[in-house]
Amino acid sequence: MSSENGRGGEGAEGAPPEQLALIRESVRKAREPRAKPRTWRGAALARELPVARVLVDKGVLHLDRYFDYAVPEELDADAQPGVRVRVRFGAGRHRVREGRREGGGLIDGFLIERRAESDYSGPLAALAQVVSPEPVLSEELLGLARAVADRYAGSLADVLQLAVPPRNARAEQRPSPAPLPPPPAPEPGPWERYERGTAFLAALASGGAPRAVWNALPGPHWSEELARAVAATLASGRGALVVVPDGRAAARVDAALTDVLGEGRHALLTADAGPEKRYREWLAVRRGSVRAVVGTRAAMFAPVRDLGLVALWDDGDDSHSEQHAPQPHAREVLLLRAAQDKCAFLLGGWSCTVEAAQLVESGWARPLVAGREQVRAAAPLVRTVGDQDLARDEAARAARLPTLAWQAAREGLKHGPVLVQVPRRGYVPRMACARCREPARCRHCAGPLEGLAAQDAQGTGALRCGWCGRDEESWHCPECGSFRLRAQVVGARRTAEELGRAFPAVPVRTSGREHVLDTVPGTPALVVSTPGAEPVAEGGYAAALLLDGWAMLGRPDLRAGEDALRRWIAAGALVRPQRAGGTVVIVAEPTLRPVQALVRWDPVGHAVRELAERAELGFPPVSRMAAVSGTPEAVAEFLAMVELPPEAEVLGPVPVPVAAPGRPRRPGAPPPGEHWERALIRVPPGRGAALAGALKATQAARMARGSGAAVRVRIDPPDIG
């Protein structure tokens, strides 16, 4: 209470009225509102189609259905199918007033359709608010989202969170530009190097829907080839969508599309653009102002009008697998779009995945490859250094470079930059005792100790735990008591340091997780990079050294060989052709199948052979597989409840490695310190939908009754051991 209000009754008659009294008087004289916002108590309903069917943004499986709401008359014009709305959710039957349900928390949703009557017999709550009259959810996008949710045993609301970007009011208020007329059909250009390249482009330009798996020739022309395929599709009056793994690849295709099509004919959808610009570009696509889209993973749901082509580059890259529920893969989403919209499909890359080989093997797609003469003309010379060569080589022990690699680097530096691919980042990510070879572990969490700088004369130096991040200043071996350390695995920074000493007059650049280079000049330099972070060199690299091949081949995973070959070929594709002196030296056992495929530059043959072996073993992609993980009790309860198809086979469950505290946790991994198990369930081809439906129904039933600990279900797990 203020001092003025706290005075006694003296002089109260002549005093000015209190501020609170003035406010109350103004409220009494104000006109009664026609309808209270968000509750609309007593408001009249829309005369036509007074029921709105809404998908609430809950994302839980047992609520994966539509709910009916009443449409107030004042929201009639804006409450159209596809708009964002807010509704009250969670009010029970006991909260009914004047024949209308009230209460519950406000939640976002999408208006799916307007109806004359509701299937629900009880009282309906009213729409609380139309967030925006902009229809962002079309029938085509809704159908695609439902198909993705069913395939991956997820909820429709979770898929729409991935498909529709968050609203930005400022971007929504800006009008989109008028659409441009279709461009002329492009010339084949570099597509002439492929046996059916010209015919593929002509089919797109004539309105056809060819489906192809494209094994791109090494070199920088892949982005231009994608741009010409998009231009041919636009020439037929249809739209095109290109999905690439990262922002660097998107920038290259963006530049190629600008060169081929000019400005204003395509949209770039990446997270780097920021929420406002990205939403503005997305709206331009949805409104039909732009018919061509290039983007990263989230662009797989882009609402392109009259879709004529979906294209995916490098489908083996991990970035194409969504990390949020229900974790769809861009390749599978684009396959669904190709079937739903009856449009052309192009799956391209320098390498070839087993899934791509299966598309060709089944006859669903045609191979789009170059002849062997073209491959030999475009590919660099590949040479190998095996374990026996390393054991006899003094240079390999002195500078970690075998003589062959040393000679290739020295010769390449006379003509341009040399790429050095190292599969591990950091300085020395794994240390061991120099005397007994016991791995060096942290005293606090037993995590691996990493070297942060060069070791001194006594073999010691700065150490840090790779799990908890604590520094270790006084390490000694618990087995033999030694204080000396040796490197078990050498990282990119240590390699760059060693190469700098070996070639003191040559600049050394690094590209990796902390700092990724996009391009490097064509002048002589050593470029040390981790896999996937290789920058593009102007004019191509003169040579490439692929070190520590065992680190990628030795992973205990079904896809280890396929992934290693893909990363090697991606690095080798940046090297100049053999006729221009381009050389690749790989330090790996030459008798291994992925290494032989690299030497022959034959990723398709490697994928076909892998597919045949997977078929014999019954592994994906020949079969459909799902992973069920959780505590042992929860997994056992889930497997007892689920009604699997008769053909289903359960593998396991087996223990999952315990995650240590402080380490970055992968999506779907157990919480730190918890002991989980995982069971794999596989079914033959054609029964994947039945498996997903059974898993989804069981998960929804467990959530509805709140039984036991949570169980995580993932369709098509990326790693199955």
C-alpha cells in the first residue's frame, strides 16, 4: 500500500479517487467482448462445417490420431485446412459448461479438415486460436508424413515437426515473388560422358519419370550434372528437389544451379541460413514461386509443386539419417515421394551403397554409369602399401610415411596441393604404456587418455581424459609402474606436426571437426583432413595419401567395408586424373576387398558382391530389421507383449555397451551408467509394414497404460554390429 493510500480518513472526501477504483470503473463501463479469446465461452459456432479435425502436437504414439473441435464463428474464415491452430487439450468430461468442454492446457496443432458433424458423441471444446491463416500443410505433405510415420513406427506429429519449419511472422508477412516461366531444356554437357546420360536428361525434359542409380565419375562436375538434371525437369514445367549431406555440398549445387538457371529459380534450404530466411525460402516453395529446391536433410519434405524429380547425393553419408524421432532416412523418404508423386528418381554418388545396388538388382531403377574407358580417364592412379611393406620400411617408422607415400607426396608437391586423410581427429587420441602396451586410462572414470601435445624426452606430456575431460598430470602404469607413454593411434593434428617437420618448406593446413575448410588454393601445400572434411582444391589435388586404413576397416560393424570404401573414393575423387599425374596411395592391406575395389575404382562391383552376401545371411537391406532397446526387464516385457508377424525372427537380446559419463551420447544410446539390452527383429521382404505396425501398436499400448521403463524402437538401425 502506498503512503497516499495509507493516510487516515481525514480529508478523504476531497482526495482524488484511487487508481484501482478508476480501473474498476472503466472495466464496468466497457462493452462486453463478443467472445473471450481462447475459450470462446458463449460464442456462436460457424454456420457451415462447424467441426474442425485437428492433429495435436503431442508426438506420443497412443495419441497419434485426430481430435475434433468446434469452430467459433469469428474464426470461420481463417480456420482452413492446413493452417496452424492452438487448442485446449486434456480437459475431462466433468469440465463442461453450456454444452462445451473447457479447460486443459494450450497446445499447438494443425487443422486437417472441416466437417459438418463429429464422430465424437460428447461435447466439443472450441478452437482456441488460429495462429496464422497461412496454410502450411497440404494434402500431399500430410500423406507423405503419414507414410513416413507408418514406415518408421512413429507418430504423425513427430514427422510434421521435421517437415514443417517453425513459424516466423516477419517472413510470413512478406509476399513471395511471382513464378518465372519454365527455362529452355539444357544441353547434356558432362552427362555425355555416361552411357545413358543424354537419354536420361531427354526423358526429364519431355516430362518422363526415369529412375536411375548414378555412379558419378570422379572430379568436380557432379554439381553441374545435378543442376542440368534439375534444369531439364523445370523445362518440362515440373518441380525438382535435390538433397545433399551437408552445407558445403549444398553451396556447390546452389552455385551450379545459379550458373545453369540464373537467379530466382531455385531455393536453398539449409540450417545455416537462419530461421527467418529459411522459412521465407520454404514459403516461396510452398506458394509455388520457386519450383527447384536444394538443401540438406530437412529439405526432403520440401513442398515442391508438381514434383517431377527427387535426387539424392551420397546416400551413404550419416548426415542423411535424421536424429529426431522417428529417425527417417532421406533416401527412404525420397523413395516414398517418388512412388507417391510418380516422379523421376536419381540416386547419385561417387561410391555405391548396398541399398542403391538393391534398387538396380530389383529392376526398380536403371544403372547410370560410364564406360570403363571413361572411368580410367577420370580416375587417379591408386597404389597400395600393406603391412609387410610397412614392416620392411624404415621411412614408415621415422615419419609415419612409407617410402611410396613419401615419394608420392614429394612428387605431388611439385605440381600442387597434396591431401592427407587421417581417420582420427585430435593429437594422439589413444595412448598406451611404452613398456607393457597397457592402454592408458583415467583414474576417475577409466576413460582413454589423450595426448594434447608432443611428448618430452621422458615420453610424458599433457594428457586429458577423452570421457570426463580431466587433465592427468602424474600418470603411471598400474601394471608395470612405467611413466613412459607411446601413441596407440595418431590423430590429424599430430600427423600435421610430423608432416611439417618432414616438409619444412611446405605450408600445412588442417581440416576437421573444429575447423572445416571448404576450398584450398591450387598452390603446393599439405592438407591434413579427417574423413568427410576434405576441402576442394582448385584444379584438384596432385596426390592423396590415405593413412591408417585399418582404423576404418577394423570397426565391428556390418557396414565397415562399405563406409571405408565410400570415404576413400570421396577423397580420391578430389585428385586429378591419372593422365594429369594424379596419384592416390592407401596404407591398408591390398588383399582386402574394399582396397581392391578402390584400386579398380569399382564401387558398384563391391556393392553388388556385398548385396549377395547380405542376401545369404538375411541382413538388410534384403530383409527389414528393427531394434528394440532398453533395460533387460523392459525389453523382455515388450517382446512378450508384441504380436509379431509369423515370419519374424528375434535375434538376442544382447547387452549394449555401457555409456560412460561425460562422453557425447549418440541418439538412442543408453543413459550413462545404465545397463541396457538390445534385440533385433527381422522379417523377409514385403513384411516391413506389418513389423512396423506391430511394434507401433505395442509401444502405444505400453505408453497408454504407463507400464514399466521406456523402450526405444528404431526401424532400419544404422549399426547392427
